[in-house]
Amino acid sequence: MKSPRAKAATARAPRRWRTPPPLIRGSAESLEGMEILREVPGETGVLLWQAYRNVMFWATAEPADRGTLFSPSAAQRRLSELLAADLPAELVDALVAVGRMLGAPDTTSGDSIAEACRAVADWAEQQEYSATALAFTQAAALAAPRNASLALAVGKLARARNELPRAETWYRHAIMIARQIGDWSVYGRAYLSLGNMARQRGNFPGAHRMHIKALRSG
């Protein structure tokens, strides 16, 4: 016969893993995506900023509401703007993909938008536009919310820019997603990164706990 403690343990509902939403704006950003305009000159910067704002609006909306987010002519206007612009070749396909999303927001897949955003982020990293790379990696992570690797990448880029509170929230978000989907590689690397940040701050007990979790996941 089971003891009362054993019965209580059996009846207890499984623990749900929850973390606060990750930070999606830097402390110096008075306008979402403003750092893109500061980094990238000319019409390229404006078109990147518009694309970023579109993706963030789309990715943070409820899927059932996406069909009414943009005007019927938004896609055609954007594609015309892209056609007339003198853009780096590496950005054309990605920005066209985002432009087409404006015309079919309810049927466009998150993975396709995440791929487009990652292409922009890769270009930005090559140009040493660190804020733009961070912004579009974050947009990719929000467009594909079950991708733990993208969440981890946001944390790393935020940390490289010394945006430590933002980095910490994204590392913890990566841990939550990785735990849910069983991506133990990302789970361990995120804990390792959190431990390194704690050590950098002088929080050695916290660093020890995080590194033990990373070790156990391996």
C-alpha cells in the first residue's frame, strides 16, 4: 500500500517550465529597430528597418490575427520599392521573402521568414553591423519560436554587444525551448553561457551551479 507521501507524488501534476519573456529591445532604443537606421546607411537601412518592423509585428501577433495585419496593397508596394532600390545582392532574396509575406501573412511559414532574417543577419555580421545582426537574429527566433538554436544565437550576439540583461533572458529562453523539444546540446551550451556570464560578474556560486547543469546535460 502506498504511503500518503507516495500518493501525493503520484497525483502531483507535472511541473511546467516557465521563464519571463525575453527582452526584445535594447536599453538605448527609443524606437524599435532604431539601431538598424544608425548602422546601415541610405535606402538599404530604411528597407531593412521596414522589413524588421514588419517581421516583429507579424511574429508577435497571434497566428489567428495575422491575416488582417497589413493592407491588401502592402506587398505590391514593398516589392516595387525593392525593385527600384540599389540593394546588396545578398539581401535581395531575403527582403523579397519578407515583402511577399505582407501579401500572405496568414499562410507564410515562420521557418521561411526565419531563414530570410538569418540571411540578413549573416550579411550584417560580415559588414560588422552588430546591432542589425542582433535585430534580425532576434526576429528569426521570434518567427520560429520552437528553434532553440536561434534563441541561443540571440543571447550570444547580445552578450557580444555587452547587452547582458538581454543576453541572459535569451539564454534562459533557449533553455526553456531546448528542454521542451529535447535539444540537449543547446540546453547545455545555454547553461554554459549563463555560467560564464555569472563568473564575469563575480557571481562564482551562480557560475558553479550553471556549469554543473551544463556538465550534466552533456
